[in-house]
Amino acid sequence: MRRRILALAATATLLAGCGIAPSDVTETGIPAPVAAIPSPKNFLVLYKGSKPYRAPIRLRDPDYDSLLTQLFADRRKGTNTALQDLTFEGSRTTPRNDGGVSPRVEEERPTTLEVYISGGRLTEAATTQIVCTAIRNYDSFLLRVEIKREADDGITVTSEGTYECATDLKATRE
């Protein structure tokens, strides 16, 4: 009899002493809601043959300069790029509100990205790579890309045009 009492006491101690404090939460059988936060994914617009496609990448700094630096440097096996003769010199965003009194938050977002390049000829394929990589990665913030060419003197800058990206990954001149 004494053994039974000791066994019962030991079992009760094990069950009660699990380290979890009692709470007022009622078990309903419904799983608790969980928010799934996707990992940040970026991509570059590269070419397989003559067709543009989205090549996934991970960026350490998710900004336009990092994104475009990666685009101009990327040389993946089995893909082509139209940027091999061009050099990325930097970028700058232009806000929607060019000055005024108390702009709304939406108006503070950039709408134009100025991309500065130098070097070779800007082809239609190169334009698509630059414009669609920038716009499709951050399309809720960016509406168009203006490509500007820096001259060899480092002072003169000329516009190559302002572009948008169509849903089929094709740059269209504005």
C-alpha cells in the first residue's frame, strides 16, 4: 500500500511540476494564427537566348545602387547580358513632390530613378535589363527610369530617355 501511495505521489509531482505555469487560455482545437513573412527576394532581368527572364538574387543592402551594381556585374552561366560594354556609375531617385507644403506620405515616395551609365552603346536589350530590374523589384515605389549617360569628361550628362517596364519585361519609352 505504501508503494502505491509513493508511486501516486511521484506521478502527481511529475505531472504538476512540468515547469509551465497555468494560464487562463482555453483550448479550442483551432490552430493559433501565424503570420507568414516571406523572405525578401530580388531578381535581375537577364536573357536566355533572346528572351528576358527573372533571375533570383539575394541582396545584402536592398537599395537601387546595390541592385544595379549586381545587375551590371552578373555573369551567370547559361545566360546573356546586354550590359557587358556599359558601366554603372550610380543612381538617384526623384521624389514625386518637388516641393510644397506638407506632402502626403505617398507623395514622398520616388517616382523616377535616374540611372547613370558610361561606356558602350545602350541597346534595347540593355535598356530592358536596367529599367525592368529596377521597376519590377520595387514597383510599388517606382514608376519610371531615366537613363543618363556620363561623358568622358565626368561633367557632361545627357539623357538617353525615360522608360517604363511593361508586364512582359519590355522597356517602353515614355
